[in-house]
Amino acid sequence: MPHGSPITDPILTSQGLLLVVLAGIAMALGALLIGKLLRRNVPHGVKGEAYECGEPAVGSSWVQFDLRFYVVALLFVIFDAEVALLYPWAVVFKDSGWSGLVDLLIFLGLIVVGFAFLWRFGYLDWIRSIRAQTDANASE
Amino acid sequence: MSDIFVPWRKRPPRHDAGPSGLVARLAVGLYRIGSPIVRRFPGTLFILASTAAILATGAIGYGMYTIYRLSEMSLPMGPDAKPATVVEIQERLSQLGLPVPATVVWCFQSSLVRDVVALLGIIAFVSVLAMFAIWWERKVSAHIQSRLGPMRVGGWHGWSQSLADGLKLIGKEDLIPTEADRPLYRLAPYLAFVPALAAFIFLPFGAYWVMRDLDVALIILLAVLAIEVIGVLVGGWASNNKWSVYGALREACQVVSYEIPMGISLLVPVMIAGSLRLSDIAGSQQGGWFHWLAWHSPWAFLAMFLYFIASLAACKRAPFDLPEAESELVAGFHTEYSGFRWSLFFFAEYAAMFLVSGLLVILFLGGWDAPWAGLDDWLGRALGWHWLISLSQSQNPYDRLFHGVFFSGPLWFIGKAMVLVYVQLWLRWTLPRLRIDQVLYSCVQVMLPLTIVVLVASAVWEMAVQEMPGFSVFASLISPVIAFIGILGCGSAAAAIITGTIGRRALVGTMAVERPLRGG
């Protein structure tokens, strides 16, 4: 059963978003400001230390990270673009008949081939042993 | 280093001067006057306060209704609702002998009033929800572990523990690590909290209970909710603490990878309902529990569970709570956060928990309908009671109230979503935490292939139902079977809860025993 008509006006949408974002910022900022008026401030050198279980912190923690996060991020970008493109397809799916289904199979099939490649050659594994990789290289 | 190892500096003498002192003394005075009264008459005060709240709500509602009636405008609800313009309202009022200037009328123009009311409602709801959910989580975890949880603050089962904690957090000293990136460190809680709040304006609580009823509500809700990750990532990175950086990167990795199964499994209800508008999807499931999309086909049933698992990971609940794994990373991304900034992350987390549960309820579990939602029409027709038949279309506020309480309305939506929130709490205190490699394995090598299979199978199923008459008969036979399985599952969960409540062990002190100890 339909409930009126949906909002398609971008101005009305962004006005609502703006209102709620401002309200959210005001809510958080207001509480922090009230806190600033109420609380004591007793600074001490120890309080500003990074917490490392009581030991003095060694070095900065802004370090470079393992590239496995990079593979996950790449996978995310590809699949997320795919999912975003599938949403409009899903809306009109029932009207499109069998051709819509074939479109899905072709589109998804292309991605699945790439996914299967990644899986087959172990790029999806978090723990990769050097042994397995050298074996794979040797067999090539 | 030298300033670290000096003997502890003495506390400066207390001097409650200035605005803070005034506020503190006022609060203490209020407490001294108020607390004996509250302690003496807790029940009476509670009943008085709730009666006053109900009366005030009714009075405001009735007042607005009367104003609309007097000015002969239709109520701004119903399929052909049109908010009255400023000029229209002004003309009507001047006909009634109330010449009000346009600037005053503009403030009460119905769309703006509606926005402000909705905004205040959302803020109030999120605040109460977060406070209640934190208290609830502490009680649930305590009872699962044979403890009592908060019992003192406020009297009955420590109901105002979160309120007291909130006041404490506002008053706590504001600490920022000296090594931290200060602007980013201050920015991060806003980045986590504001999107969680903003997503609520697209979430329909009832047929007209939504601030912005978009035609692409599902996508924009997911998009806004996903910004929260950036807040966590920024907060963890800006803290310049090794635990925080680990927590933040785990969060990024996990949420980013579970976004994909979540998105794909949500395609299934979109495909069945043929719309991205949440009120349409919920509206297409009207008329009782066997119309709910969860039992529409076996694949929709499976998609619901896949979505639920992915949503656990998306709002970093156990068993996917690696970003703040207490036993390995101290507190993960919020190790360095304290005071009110820290609590903003928790506001965001509990708001997100309700959002993903609400999304599941709308997409799979019939939205704001009671399980017997179609009964009023059916019963009215069977018994010839005309007031029952037109109940859902009625403009009378009392009819609407009756319909909302018993058949379909925001109360039902909140109730169903809270049951799912309870399941999330229950899982958190039952399941052990996964390792990061297990999390990634279960996402990309289990959930992702499964969701793709579910998507394709569901597409084939829907197409077959639509195009092949023989198959649609088969599908209409399958659907009640799944509905029966689903209702059986819900029923056995309810039975387990009732049996557990009846047969619960008495708690003496902090120890669980079979029966009360002598002299205890």
C-alpha cells in the first residue's frame, strides 16, 4: 500500500541533513562546553602520556602497515562499485523479465571470475606462509 | 622525562568560585532537597511523572488537532497530505478573527514545525535509547555471568546508572595525549556521532513517522551509516597510541569488508519489493506475519541471517568486536579517549545497533506491523463492526491511537528492533571473539560467496515465480512452511526466555545458588 509520495527534492533532503548535522554538532559541543565550565583542570606530565600498560611509550605509533589491508581495500572498492550498480537493477528487476536475469549473470559472472582468481592464488588468505609462496613460484 | 618522575604534585585547594562553583552548589542543593523526597515516594513520583507526560502529550496532540479542525484544514497525514502554506494558514486564522502577522505564522508553518518536532524527537529518542541500552547491556551481561549488575543508583535495579555516568562523564577532566594530533583527535567523536544521528532522519518508525521519506532511503541510510567508520579510524590514528592504531585499522578492514555481504544481501528484499524506499518495502508487507519478506522465499530467509551477521560486524559487536577487543588491545580505538568524547563513541555505537536492527525489521520482518496486523479489517468484516474496518484510515486521534497500540505503529517497530538489539547483546556475552584472520576468512571466503549464491538464486526464484505458473504454485506452498519455521523459532525463543525467567536461580550477594541460602 503506498504511503503518499516520496521526497525526491534534493534541496529538501539536504536541508534535513543539514538540520540534523547541526543539531548533532550542537548536542556534542554543548555537552563538552558545559563540561568545560564545570570540570577542574589539573594537568600533569603523566596524564598526557600515551597508554602502553604503564611503560613509557617508545617511538611514534604512526607506522606503515601491512599491505594485506591494501588487498582488502581494493576488493572492497571493486565489489562496492558492483553492489552500488546492482541496486538500480534490483529496483526494475521484476519488470525486465528474463533479460534482466541474464544481465545479472553476465555482470556478476565477470566479477566472480576475478574473485575466483584471487581465491585460487591465495590473495584472500590472511596468513600466507613463505613456503607456500615459494612453492607456487617454483611450480610456475 | 624529569617532570614525570617528580613526586606527585599536591592537589590545589578547592575553591568553588565563578560559574562552575555556582552550578555545582546549585546541583548539590537540589540533590539535598530532592533526594529525601524521591527516596520517600519513588512509586508515587514515577506514576505522577508518567501521568503528567502522557497528559501533556495528549494535550499537545489534541491542541494541534483542534487548531487544524478550527481552521478547517485536513490533518497533515494520509496519502494526499499537503502541508498548508503560510498564506493559507494566515487567511484561515484571520477568518476566525485572529489576525496574526506572517512572520509569526511562518514559525508555525506545518513543514517546519514537523521538521523541528521530528528533530527533537530523534534527538530525544537517541539519547534515551543510548542510556537505556547501556544500562540494559550491563544488566544482561551481569545476569548472563550470574551477577546483578548496577543495583544502587536510582533505586529499582539501578535504573538511573547511565544518567549518573553521563553526568560524571561531563564533569571529567578533558585529557588529550601530548603526542596526539589534536585537531583530528577532537574531530573524531563528531565524525562518529553525527552520522549515526543523521541516519535516523531516513528511518521510518511508522507509516508517516519519518522525517525525510526518500525514494532512495536504503542507499542513503547505508551511506550515511558508513561514515561512522571514518570517525573511528581518525580517532584511533590521531590518538598516537599503538593499541588505538591497531584497533582503528582492524575496524577499517572489518567494516569495509563486511559492507559487501551486507549490501548484496540487502539486494534481495529490494528485488522482491521493487523499491529502494523503506516505507514502500515495509508497506508491501502489510497484512500479517505471513506477508513478511523473511518468509517470502527460502533465499530471503537466508539473506536475513546473512544480513544480520554482516550487521554485527558493521557495528563492531561481538563476535566481531576486534576494534575494541578489551583483552588484547586495552580498549582499541578509544584507549586514549576519556570523558564525554569517549561517551560520544558509545552513543554512536548504540544508535548504529538500533539502526541496523530497525533496517532488518523494515526489510524482512514487516516493519511497524503487529504479527496480526490484518486482523482488524478481517475481524471487522466478519463481525460487521464498521469502526474496526475503517480504523487504519480513520482521522480520529483516538481511533489512530487504538490502531497504533494494537495493530501497527511506531511502538511495534521499536519493540521489534529492541528484540533484535537484545539478540545482539545476548550474542556479545555468549560468543568468544574471532581472530582478525578468521574475521576476514569468514567474510571473503564464506559470507561473500554465500551472498552471491543467495542473490542469483533469489533472482532466478523470483523470475520463475513471475513467469512460470507451475512454479508459483510451488513457491506459494513453500512460503507458509518457512513462515511456520520462522514463527516456531520465535516461539521457542520466547518459550526459552519464559522458562528461564520462571526457573531462574536466586542470586544471593553475587553468587548464584539453587535456592536462597539460610540467613542470606
